[in-house]
Amino acid sequence: METRQPFTGQVSLGSGGLTSGSNLVVRRLSEVRGIFADQAAVEAILVANDPVVYKVWNVPVPEVSGELQHCSTLIMPGRVGPEYFMTKGHYHVRRDTAEVYVCLRGEGRLLMETEDGRRDWQVMKPGTVSYIPPYWSHRTVNVGPEPFVFVSVYPGDAGHDYGSIETGGFAQVVVERAGRPAVKLRTE
Ligand code: PAN
Ligand code: ZN
């Protein structure tokens, strides 16, 4: 048995950065453009610049059963047409793995769906602890005027399956309606 050294990280509420998270992933609009419904609105934004949509600070942990992957995510405030900035969203490769999200800053929505058509969404605000059970895909959306920051913890061998979302999409979308966020079906 290998005994690993304990360690501690600190999340900055300003930058969203996690000091123990040395693997920073930056998702700009040009890279995640396909997740938004209004492609003309994407083009209109990209004419002027390529904004950061979200950043993830991953803590390097062995991707094996028994370990716990964890990271912080910061989603910038912003919209593409009526649709708020959001993550790509994914299933875990190992479908039978769960996840916990803890919100530290801002206001978001956590969208979840199963492959047999069940849907759910939760409000996330500072102090919210959300549980994503096994078999549910998950995507987070920043519905507020400031950065939305949360910490995730999930099994070491969960893995990320983005392809199923790229082909199947999410049924639920979050749009601004009369100044307020509304969760609706993509087909509505
Ligand atoms: C989270 C997400 C993170 C970024 O840590 O990976 O918020 O979202 P995408 O992975 O969809 O780009 C998580 O759910 N990990 O399993
Ligand atoms: Zn996940």
C-alpha cells in the first residue's frame, strides 16, 4: 500500500483559483461555441474578442478508485443571446460515480439529466452543497452578474465523457427572461 502525504489547498474567491490545483484549464468561447444554441450570437461576440467562459483548477490526484479528484471552477458572468455562460457538461465515464458541488460565490444553476430522460435542476448560492447521484450528467450555469465559483469532489476513477453531451445535448437550457433566469426545455 502506498501512503500519500496529506495536503491542503485554498480557494481564492476573487480569481476562483485553488492553490493546490496546478492544472488550470481555460475554456474560451471559440472552443465551447457549440454548447450555445444561438450561433449567430456567438459569431457576433467573436468578431470583437474571444472571452473566457470558465476556468477549472484541477488538483493532480491519481485517477484510481479510492482517490478523490477535486477542483475549483469559476464561470464568468455573461450571455450568448439569451443563454447564460455555462460549462460543457458531461457524464462520468464510469456512470456509477457521484459528485458533490459546494458553491462559494455568485449564483448558478446546476442542470442534471439521465440517459433515460429524467431531468432536474438546483439553485446554487454561497453555502449550497449539491449532490449529483451516479448516472446523472451535469452542467453548471452562471445566472448572476458576478463570477460563479464552486468546488467539486468526485471519485478518482470517474473520468469525463463529453462526447455524449456533444452529440445528444442537454434538454434543459437556462435563459434570461425579463431580467430573470428561467430554466426551460431546448425545444420550447
Ligand atoms: C467538475 C467539472 C467542471 C468543468 O469539476 O469538470 O466544473 O465542467 P466541464 O467538465 O463540464 O467542462 C466536474 O463535474 N467534474 O467531474
Ligand atoms: Zn463531474
